[in-house]
Amino acid sequence: MIFDIIRISQISGRSNLMKSGPSLEVMFLSMMILACGESPAQEQDEPSGADAAGPMLAPVLEIGLEMGDSCYVFGNVRDACILRDGTILVLDSYDNTISAYDASGDFISVTGGTGEGPGEYLRPAAMIVLEDGRILISDVSNTRVTILEPDLTVSETISGFVPWSPERISAASGASYTGARRVFDRANSLYGHMVALWSDSPEPDLEYYREMGDFNMERLRESTDARQVVFTSDYDGRVYLAPYSTTEYRIDVYDSTGVLLYTITEERESVDRPEEEIQREIEEMREQLEREGAPEMAWNPVEQYYQIPLRGMEVDREGRLWVEDGRARVPRFSVYRHDELLFETSLDSTSMPVEGIAVKVSPYGILAWEVDPETYPRVFVF
């Protein structure tokens, strides 16, 4: 079997690479090992000369309690989004529910639950708001996507994805969406990634990216991340693709048919990852592989000794592209209109926790949440 690491983005779905911890990665990775998983930025020195310029982002609303009213107590925030009318949705992967709050943060309703029935989920990976106003949830374990009306009733379910539905998703025009998932060839021990456009079928309408290469157990991370790609799309149908690279900063922008429109490139200084972070990652992966029963092996993230200068991308209501700098301790963004850099901004670290935070920019607002909170899960609204 192929043991496929899934790194489900949490920021954007998500389309970029704000990632979950090793437990999700190893769930699919062990298949490849037996045949032969953007963790969030950690504290480090800022790159020289790379201080953010422009306004700071500070939350105007916080949703979540440590204890008390169960309507505000989250188990694990997997994703969140804002609807056209300002309603805030929070996807909780602890009990696979979706809670709705009004623009003031007051609880409205909850839906979902664990299971295989309509409106139930087994492992929801990401949630987005389509251009037509409906909500799409990708459930990799149920190999399907569920589409909800704005009132959270089930609109339709699209099943039959092989081997599973996209792990990261981004809304495109109308009822369509782009998604990324792992691809592999068991017979030839090949592993890679694809990005495609989907609409009303488990079969993609159009592939924008597909790259595969040899899977090498001795260079595990390199094999699984070498052909990784950062992507997003917007309501106008444009698709943005960038290599998941420690050295290259390049964004190729395509129209909905796959025709290249323009490219954004910059020179960005490499920044070392802290040694303690690398060692922690090695130990976490070793422990997880051991729990999953994978063969004993040395895992050395040699190609991840540097931070990723381009970790995630999303598009706001004005059609501006927000690009997250993976080198920064405090989440920092470069904001572009077409190929012009407009400004840079970052989270206000005095008003909220910023370590291990996932940020989601969308046409209807900006949200953030801690991926692995030291206290209790909260969602911040900007």
C-alpha cells in the first residue's frame, strides 16, 4: 500500500499550506512506506530588512470560551468562513459540527455531526463559501463534498471521489472550486500532487497542475513535498499557483481555461528554521510513525532547514492577492493587485496570540484561529 502524507491546509483550506500536526500527515503516509502529512510558523528571528510596512491587523471580535456555554466551546477548529451577510461559520473537527454566529458573535445554530448520512462528516478537511453563496465542505474520509445552503440545510452531496476528495480547496466562479490532493502510482512508487477545477462531479473539469516523482523512504519529506504547490483561486475564475520552495518566490496566474496571464517574482532572503523546531518535528514524526506501525526508519527533514518564503495565498473582496510570508514569526502578508505590490501588513501581536495561528482571507472578511492553542480554541474576526 502507499502511505500518503496528507497535509491539510488550514488557512485557506485550505488552498495554502497552513498545516495540521503529524497525526493527520501520517494517517495517509503509512500506505507508501509499507508498499515500498505549512506546520504553522514558530517563533524565530525576523529576516533582516523584512519588517512589515503598512497597517497592522487587529481583531474586532473573538468567539470561543474555555468553559461555560457549550455553544461557544470548541474542540478543534478545523476551518472557518464568513458568509455574504456576515454570518460566521466554524467547522469543529472534534465532533464534526458547523456552528453559526451572527456578525456580533452571537450563536445562531449548529449542524452536522459524525457519520455517513446527509450533512454528517467523518474527516472534514476544509470549508469554503462558493461564489453562488453556498458552503462547500470536503470530507476526505467520506470521499465526498457536501454543499450547504446559507441556512445550513443540505443542498447536494457529490460522492465518489477516488481515492478521496480534495484536501485543500478554494472557491472559483459560480458553483465551481479548485482543489489539491496527493496523487500516486503504487506500481512504480511515484508520488506527487495535482491542482484541478471541480464543479458538479467527482471528476475534475480541468487540471492546472500535476507533478509526480520517485518516492524515497530515506528522504521522506523531500519525496512528499518536492512537488507540493501553493494555490488559490478567485470568484473571477483566476487560478494562482506557486512552488512550495525554500528558495523560489514565483506566482503564476492563469485564467479559468489554464492560459497564463502573468507571473509575480521576487528575490526573498532565505531564513533558517530554529534547530529546536527541526528536532521537535523529527521526534513527533518518529513517534507518530511508530504508533502507526510503520517500519523503523530515520527521518531527517534536511530539505526543510529553511523557512518557506511563500506559504499561502488568498484573495479578498477587492480582488487583491494576499501572500503569506512563511519566514515570519508573526503572520505577515504581501498584498498585490495584479503584479503590483500594494502594501505589506501583519497581525497585531499585542491584541491576540500569534504563535501557530492560521489566517483566512476571503471576499467577505478575514478570520484567524490557533491551530494548536495552549489555552482553548478561539476564532478571531477582523
